[in-house]
Amino acid sequence: MAGHDDRYIEITTRLRSVRSFCDFLSQGATVCVGLSDGAPYKDVTAVLLERNRREAEVLDRMRRRLYPEFADEEVMPPLYSRH
């Protein structure tokens, strides 16, 4: 089971991280990128939020399928405590 524990921790940690990033974006953060040198920045927050939400759904389904005994285990609290 030791190898399985590592994979479970990896999936759960990634899921926690993606959900925390989605929460961060949902609370008003913005992500802007410059498509080329000297070009104005473009806000890609909505696209990034949707992409990360889909990734969280995939990770959640994978975790439920691979580890049904832990399917209902809460993934929160966030990775980092606030100081």
C-alpha cells in the first residue's frame, strides 16, 4: 500500500492546490499576459479559472475511482496557513 499512499497524496495535494488557486481567482485576483513583446496585456483570468476548475473535476473523479475508500475525505484546509 506504500506506493498507493504516495499516489493518493500526490493527487490530493494537487487537487487541494488547484482548488485553492480557483478560490484565489474567484475572490478577485486577475491574471494578465502579454501575447508578444510590447503588446498590451490581456486578461486571461476567466480562461484560467475554467481550465483549473476542469482540472479539479478530473482530479476529483480520478481520486474517487482509484481510492473509493477515501472518496468522501475532505480535501480542505488549504495548503498554506495564513499569517
